[in-house]
Amino acid sequence: MADVAIKEVHKHYGAVEALKGIDIEIDTGEFVALVGPSGCGKTTLLRMIAGLEDITAGDIEIAGRVVNDLQPKARDIAMVFQNYALYPHMKVKDNMSFSMQLAGAPKDEIKQKVEEAARILNLSDYLERFPRELSGGQRQRVAMGRAIVRNPKVFLFDEPLSNLDAKLRVSMRAEIKSLHQRLGTTAVYVTHDQIEAMTMADKIVVMSNGRVEQIGTPLELYDEPQNLFVAAFIGSPSMNLLDAKVVDGGFQVADQPLIASGPTDWLDNGRDVVVGVRPDNFALRETGLAIDVTVTEPTGAETQVAGHIAGTPVTCLFRERVEGRYGDVLKVVPNGPLHVFDKLTGQRLGTAQAASVN
């Protein structure tokens, strides 16, 4: 049985349909990330799971029980917010134990659970401090500690790392993933950052315009995006998408050939398609697709080159040091999978393999 089941859920705000028939099953102990651009409906869906938004149609089940009409406190969930939501006049230990105090839990039980959560989160030395005396990362850990002491069936995270600097976000990603692996509690995590989703989640739900575009493991979404939206959204830098035409044994990009090594007889000759190539699946050669260079960004271990192929913006990622200035022309060939999509519908048609570059 799924720990959280979302069944044909709709949400209307007047005439605006924010969610359009969402179906998701989240297994017990699974870490699921809801990702998508701003306005796609991911936070609305999370708030509906929490009971902070009403459901227009459909059902949400937690541990086999329909919770549509239950108050948030009766759903056995704990939520961690983007802004921490700590009480500034309370010490860390009181912030963490506040919900248990309201529920009238015994003092010994409260003390035990707070100390256990503090140990898990490396907060034992900070229990007597106020939130203003903590760093951003420590405050976020206090917010997670407040959730842990409740021992909920489901953790809900609403973009909890958005207010942290880049370096701290990386370390907190690792902390949250480690915490989930130790506790084994079901988690639903909302983020617009697909790198967070890729590195933390067991399963990713990609949303757009109130609909689910694809559900799968991080590598399933990366290796086999089912449409152009997912192809462009998952991966950093994002997949390069080139308009092409199927031509005997390969593809034509404008007036430049793109050769496939394997058979493409599953594609009609002359068909208009979009060919996707990951940035790190290009190799420099003396002949190949011409890139009009816009900017070169060396990072030491690799070089990122941005430019245009036949007028289409592209990004290439090389594991070598590349010289290139604005206006230069580089020649590249793909050296990995060619993701093929129907140009009209945007749906995935299949994968071809680029011809060997050795």
C-alpha cells in the first residue's frame, strides 16, 4: 500500500484550474521530489497534502486513510518551511518541543525526544540558544528537529534550502538525505532546483502547468525524458535541442549532417524531429557541426562553451581546456545518445546512437 496516494486531484481558484487531475503514489519510506517551474502547482499540491488548501475534486490518502476533510493536526504529518517559522522568543529546545507541549505530552517524553532529535541533527550544544544566535543552516536544522520530535508518518518540505547560500545548500542537501536514510520516514520535497531533486530523491515528479509530465527515478528522467519539457528541465546545463530532419541513416541539422551509428529505420525518412544532445556528449573535431561561440567559461576541471548551431542556442561541456572567444567557430560531433522527439507533439520517439568519434 502507498503511504501517500494522490488520486485524480484537481484544484480550482475560481475559473483558474491550478491542478488538473494529479495521480501520484508514494511508497512507505520513499523520498519524492516535486519539481517544476514557478506556477506549475507543486507547492499547491504539497499544501493540499498538508491540509492547508482545500481539494476541489479527487482524494488524498495517507497510510490508507482519506484525509480530504481532516485538519492538518489530524493527518500525522510534519512540515518544514522555507522561512524556518521559528518562534524568536523561544530557545531551541522549546521551539523543537512546542507541538508536543501543546499536545500535553509528558515532560520526560518531551525531553527524551528533543535530546534524541538534537543528537541526530548535531544541535545538542545549541538547545539553550535563541534562533537569532544561530546560523541559517542551524535554524533549518532546528526546523527539521521540530518535525522529527513529532515522529510523523510523512515529512513535507517546502523549498527548505532556498534562503541558504550556495555552499550551505550543498551541505544541507547531504544532511537531509542522510537524515532520511536514517529515519526511513516518507518524505515529499518541493523544489524548483532540479539538482536538489536529482541528488536527494528516490523518485521525481516533474510538473508543468498543473499537470504531471513524468514520474521516475532521477536517472530514468535523465536518460529517457518522455517529452521536450522534461528533456529541457532535467540536467544542468540543460539538454541541447536541435531542429532536424530524418535523412537516410541519420539527421540533417540545417545544412549540417548529424550521423547516427545505429539503424534509424524506426523513423520515417524526411520526418521533422527534434534531436536532443546532453552538453557533455559533444567532442571537438576538425569537421562536424559548427558552433558560433558566444562565451567560453573555464572552471579548471572542465570548460563550458555557449554558442549557436544553425541559430539554435547550445551549451557544450568539455573535460578539457578549450580556447574560444566570441565570434570563433568550433567544430563538434555528438559522442553519446541522440534523444529523438516528435517536432509537432514534443513526445519522445526513441534514442539513436551517435556515430563513433574515435
